[in-house]
Amino acid sequence: MPISGLTPSQESSGPQPASGGEAVYTAPALEKGLDILELLASEAEGLSQGVIAQKLGRSTPELFRMLSVLERRGYLNRHADGTYRISLRLFELAHQHPPLKHLLTVALPVMHELAQATRQSAHLVIHYARRILVVAQVDSPEPMGFGVRLGANFPFRPDRVSSSVLSAFQPVAVQDELIAELIANSTGRLSARKVRAELAAIVQNGFYMAQSESTNGVTDLCCPIFDHGDGAVAALTVPYLHQRDVLIPIASARESLIAATRQISALLGARTDQREQPADA
């Protein structure tokens, strides 16, 4: 019997006509499983089978087998209280993707050196599904530090320095699309003209430095990372935590960050004109 309890003819739905006349193929059981994964990925806490069914507008029995299979295959974890949480299986699969795997292989050793030089943590983000995703993170060697959790994701908004940096260092057509995302996700009223001017200033400096919008005492330092393509593929951020016992000044930390991103970009095959962005104070 198919996993959803439907008959084979119901499960293997043929192409359905779309409004434009193009056939759209459906796979109800697959879409049901993806709905579960996408729901749990957006939930900080686990959800019970009943709550999952309620949020997805489905009955509890029709989700039972789907949840069991996803748990058995390692995509979900079921805890003692009966709630389901998404596992790191999807994150592991994403890291097997060659471009991302190559980026992490190149970036992580340099990030460890950067953390030692600055006495601060560092995290690497990419733009994914209209959000920024933390794909690598290195802790500060100090007893105290400020870090961002590996795998964390945030809205692609202009108040996130990495969102602005990823948008600034792009070809015009790509930048236009990203500016539209920034405006759509913004909590305030922004004009494309204003955003474009702010991005141009970031390009002029070659980095972005701003007080953290979410944490007092932290100054975010962020630089782009390039490969052989035309735009930034990632952004490396040092959330500089001001501490009495950390003697590395923020200007030195910024220069170390710039050097680190140039090194990573060079190892990824970036052109010289991309790597050598201006770094005016």
C-alpha cells in the first residue's frame, strides 16, 4: 500500500494542466513529506503529531506513516515527550553539495586563524531561499564571546549586515533582485534608490561595519567572499564583542577580516579585481 494510504492511481497522479497550459506533475505523498519538513524547519520547538496535522490541515492518521518513515530515515527526531524535531540530516546533505563543500573546506582553516588573530568568533553565511543561512561558525578563543549558531537562518533584511554585503557585491541584474527582496522583507519603508546608495557605499569601502541591531556591545564587521563567478558567493562576519580584557582593537580586527576574505577568495579562484576591494577607513 502507498505510504499515504491512497490507492496507486491516486498516488501517482499524472500531469495536471496549469493556467498557462503547461503540465504540472503532482506527487501527493512527496509533497506531504516536504510539508512536514518545511513546517518543522520553521519551528524552534518540537511539535506533536496532532499539532503538525492541525497546522498542515490534515488528519492525524494520514500523517502517522509519513512521520514514521521520516524518523526512520533520520530526517526527524522524536523526543520522549512525543514531539518531533527536524534533525541535521538535511544540513548534512547540503554540505555534500560540491560548491558548498569546497567553500567550507577552503574557508574553515582561514576562519580558525582569523578567530585566533582577532580573539573574536566568526561566521560564514550564504543567501538561500530569501534568507541568510549560517553554514560555518568558529568560536572565539576567549573565555567569553559572542557567536551565532551553525545552521541558524535569518530574514534577508537590510538590518543584517551580511544581507547588505551579499547584495552589494553583485552584478546589476542580480542586485536588482536582491534589493527587491530586502525591501519586501524590511519592517520599515525603504526605497530602492536609498538601498542602492547604501550598497554603493559598502562597495566603495570594501566592507561593512555597523553596530549590531540585535545585541548591545557588538559591532558587526562583514566582508564579501568571491569565487570565479561575477558576484559574492558568501559573506564572512566577525561580531566584535567589546570586552575589557580583549586588547585587539576593532580596526585591527577589521583588517584581519579583510585579509581573511581575500585569502579565501583567492583559494576559490576569484579574479584579482574582485579580491582587491578598497578598504578605506
